[in-house]
Amino acid sequence: MATEAQALEAGIAACRAGDFGKARHLLEAALAVAPQAVAGWAALGQACARQGDHAAASRALQRAIAIDPQSSALRLNWAFVLRVQGDAPAARRELLAILQREPGNALAHYNLGNLLLELREADAAEQHYQAALAHAPGNTEARYNLACLWRDRGDVSAALALLREVLAQAPRHAGAWHNLAGCHRALGDWPAARDGYRQALTIEDSALSRYALATLDLLEARWQSGWAGYEARWQACGIAEPAIALERWQGAAVAPTARLLIIAEQGFGDVLQFVRFVPALRTRFAHVTLVCPTPLWRLLAASLGDTVTVLDAIPAQDGYTHWLPLMSLARALKIDEAALAAYATPYLRSTQPPTRFETGRRRIGLCWTGSTTQADNARRSVPLGLLRQLATVPGVCWHNLQQGKGQEASAAGFELVDDSGSWRDFDDTAAYMAGLDLILTSCTSVAHLAGALGKPVWLMSRFDADWRWLLDRDDSPWYPSLRLFRQPRPGDWPAVVAAVAQAINAP
């Protein structure tokens, strides 16, 4: 018996020390002969969970709970395992049951807040984070998660204050420094944002912080450091790079027979923005192939096809010597504002003639939101209720450029000519836009398409603009035909719409 007890104690000690493999080995042996040792089952559950074996962790914790059904600590751990396994309803029931018995259990409130946030029930999550802090003011992670929730909701100043409290408690909290930087950035305090990202990186080499700092570099026209840091985008965004077994081109001179494969990436707007660099690569490579999404294929093949092969699927790699993701071209080519000027616009053209409209009125295309899959889409989208006032501008016929959302505009009281149902791809959209007099858009692929076509385009931008639009200017080196209307303060879309209305009415 003494040996069994020693093995059990050694297993629990190994678990506390973080040696989970050893802990599991010792505990499984000890529990085979002492199956009523609840502390052993609890430690075994923790060891299995930390190894990623959540099924075994669940079994161990259920054994422990069967011995001590009143233990809130055991049920908290089991709820966590259920959540990780994807059984959110069961995890929720366990946590609510704990709180029914112990309304002041701060850890149960905290864990339920985390679960509800994953379930996109932000208001309920906020209540439980607040309750956790009311019962345990020292719960740093509850305070941190609440701050992140407020930041995501747009309560940036409140989030900033709460993150400062987190850092007062935990000065080396890398996530708090990163999100503090994000709050400063949203408020236009660029030096404080830069300092926050750098502080985060001194604590933890996070791809997300490197990527965020890179986009801040680009926003401030620190082009070369920005492009270098921008290579962290894959890891930061949780996206796997294409598995291409070729040498990655970094901008160096190559043999006259070299053949380059370029893979498009990220959103449609990113492809439209960076594809300008592709044709000139024929002066460096014997052959250049661009792989792009199918909805862009007709447009890009028509625009680049004289010098570049455009495909909508990755070909066999044995015909190539080098490859590169499309947005890495800027780093390889050392693009800055001066270099960008060599890539003239327009550089795209539709396979079709411009759509013809009746004369007599100015025709303006409108796009007010982007892909809902983009995390910050809500912040870049202009409320239709505000845009509705533009419908009364005399002499203007408004056209919908938001494919599939014409009825949404009508429901908001803004009647638009809606021909978008007939568009098959970006080539159709480009031909339609070519017949319009002006494009008015939020920060979406429509802005890039219009700029690449050389069409007059007005972009309505949030206060902390996307990195592409730089700072303190209403023009863009990327698109000479583009004019920027920036929020004068965070969230001030009414001022933007008023400025657009005034500009439309100007002689």
C-alpha cells in the first residue's frame, strides 16, 4: 500500500511539474490498484488534457466526479474538456449547474464567459466576465478577455483603460500589450501603438504582433520594414502557405531560362491590387504564370494574357524553377512610393465593351460593405441608413455594386438600379463599372477594381484606415483615380457621408 500511495503522489507531483507523460504513466498504474483515489483521477484528467488526449481526460474526470460528485473544481475541469471536444451544450450545462449551487464561483463565471464568447453571445459573456471580476478582482484573464470583448465591440476607450489595469497586474502580459497597441491605433495614436507592439514582441515573438507592426509600418510609409514584417501574415492569420516544392524567389537575378509560378492569395482586392507587378516580371523570367481565383480568371487573363499565363488552378510544378506568393512581390521588388509610380494605371481591362446606359444623368455605382467573413468588416462598412440621404442628390442615378444585396438597400430606403444578378465574375463587373461615371465604395475589392480600371473612385474609409491608404492624404499612390474620404474621428460615418454629398454637389 505504501508503494501505491507513493506512486500516486509521484504521479500527482509529475503532473504539477508539467511532466505529463510521466504523470500519466504513474497515475494509470496507481489507479489500477487504488481506483477510489479521486485526486489521482483529477490529476490524470489534467495530464491527458495537457497532452491533447481529451477523450481520455473526459473519462478520467468522469471517474473522479463519480467519486466526488459535489466537487466544483472537478466539474469545472470537465466542462473545459467538453468545450474543447466541441460539446458546447454539455459544457454550458455543467457550468450553469455549478453557478446554481455556487453563484459566487468566479472561475465558473470566467469559463462560462469564454464559452459564450465562442458561441458569439457577447452580451452574456460580458455579464459573466463582470461577475467573475466582482467575486475575484485579481482574475487577470477575465479582465483581459473583457477588454478584448469591448475592443471588438468598438468600445475602444473603455478597453484601453481596462488593458492598462491588466498590465498593472501583469506587466509582462504580451496579449495585453498587443491589444493595447490596437486600441491606440484605433484612436490614431500611432507612436503609442508602435510602442505597444514592440513591448509585446520583447515578451513573446508573436507572428500576430509582427504582422500588426508591419501593417503599421506600411501605414506610415515605412515600406521596406513593412514588407519584411508582412511575411508574418501567414502564421498571424492562421493560413497555411501553398505547398510548393520550388525555390522561393526573393528578388535576385535568375538564369535566362528561369520560369516563375506566382500564387494569388488572400482576398479579391489584394489580388487586384498586387497583380500590377506581374507583367514586368517577364523582363526577368523566360516565363511567368499567375494562379488566381476563378472569379478573377477572365479579367486577369484578358489584362495580362499577352505576356503572362493566367490559370485558375495550380499546375504541375516540374515546368517551373521558382515560385512566390503574389503579395510577396512587393518585398522582392523593393516597392515604395517612388517605385510604385513606374507601374502605371489602368492595368486591367474587361473582355467586354463598357456597359451602355441612357444619357442625361450622372451614374454612380455604390458599394457599402465587404465580405462578412473578414473580421473587421463591420468597422469598414458604411450604414445604409446614412447613405440613404445621397438618394436625394439631384441629377444622379445610383447603381448597386453590392452583388446580391440590392434588396437590402431597398429595405433601407435607398433604391438602386440593380443589374448585379447577371454578373458571373469580375469581368462582368468590370464591364459594368466601365460604363459608370463614378464609383463610391467602402474599403472593398470594388475600390481596387475601379482603381485598376482607371475609373474615378471615391473611397469612404474608417478613421484608422487600412494600411494601403497611408496617413494624412486624400489621394493614393496605388490608384491615381482614387479619392479618400476619411472619418475625422473614430466611428464618424455621418461626417464622411456629408463630405461625399457635398463633393457630389460641387460644380
